[in-house]
Amino acid sequence: VTVKVYFDVAIDGKSAGRITMGLFGNAVPLTAENFRQLCTGAWAALPAPPAALHTGCADRFAIGEAGGSLTFEGSRFHRVIPGFMIQGGDITAGERSQAFAQHSALSYTRSSDGTGGESIYGKTFADESFAIKHGGPGTLSMANAGAHAVLAGSQFFITLEATPWLNGRHVVFGQVLDGMDVVKAIEAVGSDSGDTSKEVSIVASGEIA
């Protein structure tokens, strides 16, 4: 673990607690840095990653193609399947969560419907490495985007059990360090279809010094 980040989560508009995650910056530096900056909403220019891993412009700020800053704050966990995983990170499509609207004075829209997402490197970037396995609950991994499912954006998932069938298909880049009780509370409002019975939103996110 090279960096620690957090989500403050609300379920049905009520605080559910904090999820603290450790990122594997040595093993997957591009993926870890993408997630860290989306947690902090940093407005700092990044150097371009290697061309083979980059599908966007060469030098960019953490500002989306639509003009809004890129951050997990205000987005929802839009797909929750009990016994499998909780998924979030759609930061570009859908409506901003009600909990975020109450929590923040910011006026820009945040997303939640699962159809969007964007990385700090551009719309997407190539899957970095499959070296780390989905070995148990609390594994933090990237959801795939793109026609060939080998591209990542901002969507991610946290596993609820070991999911070895995802090895070699999704990039593991972190682990839940604290707050699995919050993860389990999110699981409790999920369904086999992935729809949630209550809104689950990230009202704040950031880096832990």
C-alpha cells in the first residue's frame, strides 16, 4: 500500500460511515494515481502515461471532457449484487445524488446511472496489469469499459467474496483497510439484478495523509 484514500458514504440520505482503502501504487501506478486523483478531485496536470496505455490527450487537468472537474464526490454505487460486489465510479452520466446536493454547495452535476465514466488520462486508458488477484472480500478492482473490455475509466468495484474468475480480466489496484461494515451495509440494499433499494452515494472522498 502506497496511498490511503476514503469514501464517506450515505445510504438513503443518512450517513453510513467511512470506507478506507489502500492503493497499490508500486504494482499499478497509473491505475492507483487515477483513483487517488478521482478521490481528491485534484486540479493538477499530469504527465502523459506511455502511449500504449493512453487514449486521451497528452497533458490534461483533472477536468472532464464536458468541462466539470473529475471527482467521485456525489456519485452513486449504482450496481450492488449481494455475494459478489458493489460497483460505483460513474462520474459523468446521470443525476447528482440527493445526499450530495444536501452535503455540498457545489452546483455541478455528478453521476450515477452506470453508463459513463472518465479517467484522468482521457476518456479511458488501457488495463495496466493483471498481476494482483481477486483473492477475497474487500478487493478494489477496475470495471472495464470500451468495445473490447480492455480499457478502464473511472468505474470500479469492491468484491464481497473471492472472485477468481475475474483474474486476468480486471485490474486489482487496492484493498479495503477499514469500513467493511459499510461495504456490507451497501450489500444489504442490493439485488440480484444489481439495482439498489435505496440510494447509496459518496458524499465525500479524499486522501488520508
